[in-house]
Amino acid sequence: MASVVALTSKRAGPRLRWGRLFLRVVDMKLSRRFIACLLLAATGLGQAQPKQMEKLDRGLVALATQQGVMLSWRLLGTEPASVGFHVYRDGRRLTTKPQQLTNLLDAKGRADSLYSVRAVVAGRELQGPTVAPWNQPYLRVPLQKPEGGVTPDGVVYTYQMNDGAPADLDGDGQYELVVKWQPTNAKDNSQRGHTGHTLVDAYKLDGTRLWRIDLGPNIRAGAHYTHMVAYDLDGDGKAEVMMKTADGTVDGASQVIGDAKADHRNATGFVLAGPEFLTVFNGLTGAAMATTDYNPPRGGDGGGWGDTNGNRVDRFLAGVAYLDGQRPSAVFARGYYTRAVLAAWDWRAGKLTQRWIFDSDSDAASKPVAGQGAHWFSVADVDGDGRDDIIYGAATIASTGKTLYSTGLCHGDALHVSNFDPAREGQQIFMVHESPRCYGAHGLEMHDGATGKVLWSMSGNNTDVGRGVCFDIDPAHPGAECWGNVGGLMNASGKLISDKHPNRYNFALWWDGDLLRESLDHVAIDKWNPAAFKFEPLLNGKAVGAASNNGTKGNPVLSADLFGDWREEVVWRNEDSTALLVFTTPLPTKHRLVTLMHDPQYRVQVAGQNAGYNQPPHTSFHLGHAMKSPRYLPITAP
């Protein structure tokens, strides 16, 4: 590496320096990814630009436990690395010198104590928030449950709380929750029948409802129809909400979008006619600020997507990506079993504009993406150019809206993207696949995020591999472990640990004090015991009436680093959907990390978590046992 640095010396002219460097790179036979990074650096494109992120507050939370009061707070990505903290109880300082950790267990704390945490920067103590301890092991957020109804085909329905997304809607540095009410007669796209209306609410964590949006009769209810992009897209410090809308949608200010009297449902309950819209809503009021035609349109009877009964044409996805490397864009998509179309949108200065559109039917370079989509897409900078790419399943779309590659292994239900193998540069993608005729020997596989090259795989046993996860559970093996509901347990480098697999494969979160990740499955948090080869319970939400969503998927409403230190919170609904139950860890940790919500890759994966078959978010760096110091991406906040 010293010779490479020498060849870029300022003594040579720029063309000569980079010409010599390129020759040296060829001689060294370096990786394609490293060559690409060098070439990007040569043109100035590879310099990481700060990404526009949320301005978060300290996120202090106090939780009364049997051992005392557990305090936890954020280390922000905009703070100097040297920042320390003083902790106060009832106005009295508990710390003798600024501490580096972002949690503290106060053994003498009481349920009626008041706590504050003050950052110390360059010897100066700054003001900080004051909070009281929670009076139970979770925060209860009351909900305003809507009344049910009866569909045109005579089916009675009620409402159930479903997926959620965090966003700072009012600009105070704290997250609100944007949540979806799903009728109990919601349908998969393959199922006939009418559904009730889908409703979307916004709540502060004290239970204050900010608004309700009724998507109306022309948006069918189900896991594949409505996805919420809740994010500060224009950088004004307050998040907007974007969704697909239609005739009869009523915004949070009671204004109707389109024709209030139109009903485009056919006799089987599908909506295969009438206009389709994309609307930007004000995050604080729920009022519609801009509405345009949804792109791509269904096109006639939808036959261009593989059938005319609504099964394939109405498979939607949505998310957020930093496509220019600095500012977030919204990405809305349609189709993944056959044709796949993605449209990227910018909300800037009160105007909604389309950045690009990708269509697998558009040209020969795009055609390999057809049929490669998953029930969820992930977002990450897989090619190292500083701009986010869309991992659409078995194919990846570059930040420019062009095909990056296709593995050709076809559709699957679950995928995960992170630096799972710390011995490798960049991002790796673990995915499970559905069709044996397409995936062949690669039913479960890990491929390189930049090139699509399959690094290792396991047989799918000629079946539809429905579930799969990848996270670090075993300290004996560097990096993450990966498995599904078929096959064995593999380590990140492709070594088979066991021909058996763990019996949890839905979600994951960082919960206890070490750097390993725990299983989040239905309403249970469990820790892996490698010696016993089983998960052991840490928390069972059922004991306090928690319930999960989406059937066998067993999802929470949301899991993310919502407040406190870098570890994650989980939000479940209660059994009758009258409240959200927000759990945070009661356990101390010796590890200091920046809040995960200031890692742009993690943050955008949280933003898209509510879409399709929900997947847990992952960081841009390897976070696990014996990890190296993270290379944090530069960010800026309004």
C-alpha cells in the first residue's frame, strides 16, 4: 500500500499520477471493487459527502428495574468523538468525571426520581433533558381504534393495528409513529373479496393523535398494497409522508383527493380500473401537499404484469434512498414476479419531481431484472460510490436507475444486506429463494453486493424457502450466521456450522449488553446458546398482552433504535389494538456506539421496514462480536 500512496504523490501531474496508479493497480491484481473505488477517487466522485439526516435530541430514557433505575441516551453522529456525559438525579450529579458510556444503572434510584444527562464538550457542560422513570417495563401509547364496518359483499370487519414507521413529524428531535390500521378482512393479492378501508394515523409517544388519513374504497387492504414513506425528504427538519392514493382518499385535514363518489372496485373486490395517485402529505397535519399520477400505471387490465386478476400488477413496494449521495429520495415500485418498475421521486422546495424510472421491459440491459424481485427491497451503497442502490431481491438497481446486476436466482420472500463478513470489503446480501426451477442449487445464498457473485449457498431441497435471517449469534465464528427454514446453519464465510438450523427466523434486534444480536420472533426476544444449540428467553411480551402482526411472519409494529443508546426498541400492539407497547432494554452495556439511526443505511432500512414482508434493519458496517471500530458515514442535520 505504501507504493500506491507514493505513486499518488503531488510531485507528479494529476494525469501522470493516476496513470501510474492504474498501471500499479493492474500489476497488483486488486479486486474489482477496489479498482472502482480508486477510479472514483481519481475523478473526485468517490469522496463521501455528508448525508442529510434527522436532528435528534438526546433520547434519554429511564426505566425502573429491580436493580435500580436504568438510564440510557443517544450518542449522536453529529457530535465530536471525545464527547462525555454527566448524569444528574434530582439535581445532584452522580458522575465524578464525564463518562464515555451512554448508559448508567443507578442502584439508588427511585421511581419518583428525576434524571438529566448533560453532554460535556471541550470541558463545557451543555444543558440536557430531564425525565422521570417509566412506571412499568414498557411505555404504553394509547390508540384511537377506528370503528369497523361492512363491505359491499356483506362481510363484517373490525380494525387491527399493523405496520409502523418512525419519523420526526414536528421537528422536536423525537420520533412520532406513523401506523397503519388494517381491516380484519384484508386480503393477499391472490385472494378474492372486498376489504375495508386502510387507515393511517400519526401518534406522539404520549398518545396524542396528530391526524388520520382514510385511503378510501379504491385502495385495497393487504400486505402488498400500502407502504408508507415517512421521512424528512426536503431537509426542513420535519418529516413528510408519501403514499399511493386514489379517488376517495381523505387526507388528515378532511380534504378529498380525486372523485369522492368514485368506486372502482369490481365484483371480486379488486381495483383494476380508475386513476392511481402518489401523494405527499404534511407530516404534522396530514394535509395533502402534492398529488401526481402514480408511476408506473397498471396499463389497461394489468396483463403486462403477468395476469389480469390483480395478483401481479398490484404488488407494490416503497422505501427511501440517498440516490445523489446527499439528500433522500422516495422510491415506489410495482411488480416483482414478472415485470419490475421502480420510480424515484424528489420532494424539494414544495415540488414533487421524478428523478428516474427503471422498467425491466425498457431495454435489453434491464430485462434480466424481470422476475427477480422480493417481497421487500433493501437499500445500501453496494458499489462504494457514496450513493445508495436498490437491492430489489435477486437483482440490484444502481443509484442512477440502471441495472447493476442480476443473479438470475429469481423471486424470494426474505433478504438481508450488511457487512456480514468482516473479512470482506463492502456489503454482502443474504437471500432465500422460492422457485427451485430458477434457483437450482442456491436456495439460500450469500452474494457480493457490488458484483452479484454468489459467495456460498445451501440447497433449498427443491422447495420454496419461505424464511431466512442473517445476524451474529455465535462468538466462535467471525461475522454473522445465516439460516432459513430449510437447511443448516452457516457462518459468514460459508462454513457449515451445523446441518440443523435454529428454530427462529423472522426478525432480529440488538437488545442485551454484548454485541451479538438477539432473535425477535412474534412477541418473544430470545438469545442463542451455541452450546445447547437453542434460543433461550430474555423477554416474553405475551405476559403483558403483546401481539404480533402478519400471521406466520410474526412481525412487530416496528423495531428500531428509537431512543436510548444504540440498542433497539421493539413496538408491539396489544391484543385488542387499543395501545402500542414500546419496550426498551433494561440491561447495561459496556459498548459505546453512535445511535444506529445516524447510520444512513440502517435509517433507510428502518424507513422501509413497513413495506411488504417486513425485514429487520442492518447497519452499513459490521456490528457484532469482536467488531472493529465502525467507519461512520459523514452526516449533517438541519
